[in-house]
Amino acid sequence: MFDLDRWREIFQSINKNKLRSVLSGFTVSFAILLFTLLFGVVNGLKNTFSESFVDDAANMISVRVSKTSKPYRGLQSGRRIQLKNKNFNHIRDSYEEDIQFLTARIYKNFNISYKNNQDNFDIRAVHPDHQFLEKTIINEGRYINQFDINQAAKVIVIGRLVKSDLFGERPALGKYVNVKGSTYKVVGVFSDDGGDFEERMSYIPVTTAQKLYGNNDYLSQINLGYNPDLSLDKAISFGNQLERDLKDKLDIHPDDQSALFVRNMAEANKGVGIIMIALLVIVWFVGSGTLIAGIIGISNIMIFSIKERTKEFGIRKALGAKPSSIVAMVVQETVLITSISGYIGLSLGIFILDQIGEGLEDYFIKDPSVSTSLVVGSTVLLILSGLLAGFIPAKKASKIKPIVALRAD
């Protein structure tokens, strides 16, 4: 492997046959380049799908209501459906084993002020589990807890940008803000990967909103996280069962598609999974075909090269060279060309992905890249292929008798 004379002969052979070496390297480089670009694009699509779910738990199911479009049980169409605490309690009690998190939402938009600073902000009245479904990141203090719910406490958790608008660089924790004429204590400050819109939000207890702003038990929405141990198919089945159950409880026609909306992330996850599997199959098929074409290309070139050097091998054997030394020389040459060409193809592919990455975001391809394991795996596969491509014809050539090789044209 580290025989200096052998390496000198290898480089002399490459220098003597520049066109052959370039063609051999080109087939390999192009194969790896295309392979890298294809997988980079697929990873970019995967990143896009992942980012679209970054703001919510992957196992979330949301329940919203609107107006009915069909009469049912003697009730007219056009009725406004209203979720209430009893519906929340029914879900909690009936599906305890299938639920990981459960929260209601009430949407409000109020003026919030602190001293001379004020502005209108969106407010969500929620239960404690909302923190995990929304993936809220607590920077200071705490989130809404069960004690706040039980006591209908006037406490508020404000977003990072709400704090910036009202308090600037001053501390907000423990301070009191005015929310539509009522005083709330700031118990927490949060951030959210969903961006500025989410961070201009504030949270208060559900019971507080129901008591102060309507004196009723109305809810705007119910969100839950299904048991993560459920398979996607079982989670979808659970969501469908929940929808049928709620339609029955709310006197909604089973075929009414306008009155009740159940958005199940399991369905989205399954759809994304199917798309990604299909893309990976296509990419593996095309990429593998490209690699195989590259391997065949370099094999054909090496067969032709070895045929040209038949007399050379005959002379080497006549002078006492062992067949193993001939095979080793050809294999080293092939592996050298394959490794360098493969590295060039990988490097060029990664460079192209890096340069066009931002432009591809317009086509829903975010941060296209290839994983380290894929790069290493492709390189190892390439080197092994180079070994095979050089070994088989070299082994065959090394078995030719010197007298026969010297007579070859």
C-alpha cells in the first residue's frame, strides 16, 4: 500500500493516459454529484414539512365549531354551535386513556397597559396543558397552573414582544398590568418558535375569562394531544370517533361538514410520511441507478485499460512479478481515481446546494443539505465499487501466461 515505487508507477500510468483517467473520474463525479443533489432536495422538502409543524405539538387534535348547514333532530340549519365546559369535561372523562394533554381556548383581544405604555394584544384563555400543545417556551417565571384555574386568578403570562412593548428593558415579572379595566399580575414571560405573531400573545386562565368577560361557560376551541403511544392509524381512528361523538352531543347531522371541524395532526403526519417515503424511493431508485451507471462506466474503462496493458503485465510476470502485485497496482489506481472523483462530486454537490439553498425556499425547499452519514456511506460505497471495478479485470489479466500476453495485440 505504501510502496513508493508502486505509487510512482500509478501516477505515471495516470499521466500517460490522461483522457482515460479523466473519463473514469467524470463518470464517478457526475454520479455522486447527482446523488448528492437529489438527496439534498429531498432533505430540503423534509425540512419544510418539519418547520410547518414547529409551532404545535405533532400529536395535536383541535376542535372548532361554526354554523350548521343541515337540519337535524327537528333543529333548523344555520344554528350557531357553541362549545361549553360540559363538552370539555366529556372529552376529558370519556377518553382519558387516549389523551396526553387537554386544553380549551377562548380568544380575546383587549387593550393591555402598564403605566404610560399600552396597546391592543390578542389574548388566549387556556388550561395548563396548552403550554405543551403550543410548545410555549417559558423565559421567566411560570405558566398558567391548575391553582389559577381553580381560583379564577387574575394572572397573565405575556409574550416576549408584549414585554418589550410595555416594559422595554425593565423587568416584568411580578408587575401588574391593566387588561380591559382589570388588574392582572404578570407571572411569566414566554417565547415561541412560531415567530412574532405568537410572541405578541398573552395567556390567562380559562375560568378567569369566563367569569369576567361574559359570565358564561363558553369555549372558542378545544385542543388535545392524543396518546403518543397510538400509531398514526389508531390516532386517526380516535379523531374520527371523537368527531362522531361530538356531533351527536352537539346535535349536528353526521354528514354536516360545516358545523364541526376536527383537525388531526396524525392525518397530516401520515400524509407527509407517505410523500416522503415516495420521494425517498424515487430518489434511491434514480440515485442508485446513477451510481450503478458510474460503476459500470469506470468498470468498462478499466477493462479497456487493462486490455491495453496486457503486454505490460506479461513483461512484469516474465521478470518475476507476482500476480498479486499486478492486481494490487491496478486496484490502487482504480481506488485512487474513484476516491478523488467521488470527493470532487460530493464537494461540488454540497457547494451547489449551499449556493442555491436560499433561492429554493420559493419552491418550498428549505435548507437543502446531505447528512454526514450519507456522505460517508456514499464515499465508502464508491471506494468499494472502485475496488470491485479494478479487481475483477485485473485478477483476470494477472492469470494470463507471459507468453500469451506478449503475443497480444
